[in-house]
Amino acid sequence: MKQRVLLTGGAGYIGSHTYVALVEAGYDVLILDNFSNAARDVPKRLAKITGHEAVVVEANVLDRASLDRVFAEQKIDAVIHFAAFKSVGESVRKPLAYMQNNVVGLVNLMQAMDNAGVRRLVFSSSATVYGEAVELPTPETAPLSYGNPYGYSKLVCEQIIEQTVASDRGWTVGVLRYFNPVGAHPSGLIGEDPSGIPDNLMPYVAKVAAGELPILSVFGNDYPTPDGTGVRDYIHVVDLARGHVQSLAALERDGQGHVVNLGTGRGYSVLELIATYARASNRDIPYKIAPRRDGDAAASYADPSLAKKVLGFEAQYDLFDMCRTSWVWMQNSAETAE
Ligand code: UD1
């Protein structure tokens, strides 16, 4: 019997790539999404990639009645919870919206799951829970903190999960702390939503390479890093998606939860990323040095050894693959939008 997995936020950037990885691994997958930050045609694109129609329930995780209906009508074995807000800048302007969507959304979902007797969960967390990392590479045992409402919401969610697991009601939860997910599925059919002006580096670089934005601002070149620009652990979204499949498999196999980093363990600077993207796209990427962005750390990269030990997870793709697939997606999504 195939295991059936519910993906909240399954039409979003990481959710859609995880959908593909799960279907390829033989899971039966159901998407729950309210399309507040995902394109309407994602299910059609997923069907094209997998060869099977994608089953989608259009609902908000804040809507408890809809969640209860899904659990009553479908036999669900496990849930992967992606649905959340993720912009640091927006969270500073709208902290309560972040608490409601991210924190109340999780509580609501876990209550609906508990009520239905479904207690296997994989949760999207972030390396943001390390705040300004005091240990590099950062292991899961590093101290936790936060620097903005988004980070706070993820930290609170992790603590809610910890307390719930401690209640001994049979919960097994995998908490995955993502470093910097980038890139796209090699088909060029799904990727990060290209609408608007991106906050994050790679989508911004993609738009500059495509000529949609004139120039990239490099936020600071006086950090204590080899070339002075910020260093991050970029991880290919296809690798990250596989991490979820392996997390789910570990929960089933081990019967106990885990909290692990998903990163490559290797940091790249902003200038290295720009140079690699220029090579992958064969385009010039004009940039200028600008002041540091508030709240940015000099460097962040994972100690990936626990994920290897507990999940058997190791990232396979390098920065060039990340840039190349981002560029294919950028070109395809520009064509589709025309
Ligand atoms: C950011 C968030 C992090 C969140 C993650 C989600 C902040 C402070 N951190 O991570 O909490 O989990 O996104 O994806 O917002 N950069 C430029 N020019 C740009 C954009 C970025 O030079 O136009 C630099 C940054 O200074 C940084 C690096 O590129 O050194 C990566 O930035 P970004 O992609 O925004 O990711 P993080 O800041 O690591």
C-alpha cells in the first residue's frame, strides 16, 4: 500500500520540488495550498513532470474546518508542512501576520492531525533559528536565537513541536533547518516565483542576467570573509527536496524524530555566486558595491554531518548546477509570462 502524504504549501517553491521527489519515490501525494504565493498553473506543471494529475485541495492552514475535512475524507499517513510566510523584511513590517500564519497555522495543523490520529510530520524550518551563528560550520547543537519576527516565528514553531513531541502522544517529527535553497527543477517547469522584485540574492541575479533589472547591489564588501562579501551555504532545491523524502523515510524507519540541517557544508561568497551565474548564463551581471544590509551575517554554512548520519542525506549538486537550472527556469518563466 502506497503511503499518502499531505503537503501544505505544496504548490510553492520548495513544496513543488518536494512533490516531484515524493512522487518519484513512490508516495501518493496530496497538495493543500491557498495559492497566496504560488502560481495557479503549478499543478499542471507538476502533472507534466510526473505524468500523473496532481491532486490539490485549495485551502488555508488557518481554516481548521477545511483541514478536518481533508483528514476525514482522505487516509493521510504523514504531513509535510511548508505553508508559511518567509520574507524577513515583510515580517518586520507585519509581525502579527507572521505569528498568525506561521505559528497559529502550525498549531491549527497539529491539532487537526492529532484529532485525526496522524502524528508524523516534517517541518520546514530554517537556519535563521541560529540567528547570527556563533559557530561555523554550524551544528544543530549551536545556540538558537532570532533577529526578526520571521526568525522568531520559526523558532517558536520548533519549540511548539518540541513540547508536543514531549507530550508522549506518539508524535514523530522531522525538523529540517534549510540553509539557502536556490536553483530549479532541471525541466525548467517549476522554480521560485519570479514575480516582483526579489529580496534574495539568486533570484535577483537571475533578473539582472535576463536584463529585467539593471544592476545588482552587493550588500557590503568589508565583511571578515575571503573577498569581503557575505558567505552562504546555497543548496540546490532538488537536493533539498530529496532531504524531505529521506526525512520521511527516517521517521517511518526509526520511529523517532530528528532536527537536522539541510545544507552542503560549503559556503560561497556573493562575488563567487555572481561569477558562477555569469558563466552558467553566458551573460554579464553588472553589480555595484552597496552598504551592508541590516541584520545580515558575514557568513553562514552548515555542519551537514548529522543529516548524513540520521537521514543518509548528502547534497549532490554544486553551485554551477544551481545557477544553470535557475537560468533555465528564468528563461522559461519569462517566455510563459509573455
Ligand atoms: C535570507 C534571510 C533568512 C531567510 C532566507 C530565506 C535576511 C537577513 N535573511 O537569508 O532569514 O531564511 O533569506 O530565503 O534577510 N545579497 C546581496 N544583494 C542582494 C541580495 C542579497 O549582496 O540583492 C547578499 C546578502 O547580503 C547575503 C547573500 O547575498 O550575504 C544572501 O542573501 P539572501 O539570498 O537574501 O539570503 P540570506 O540573507 O542568507
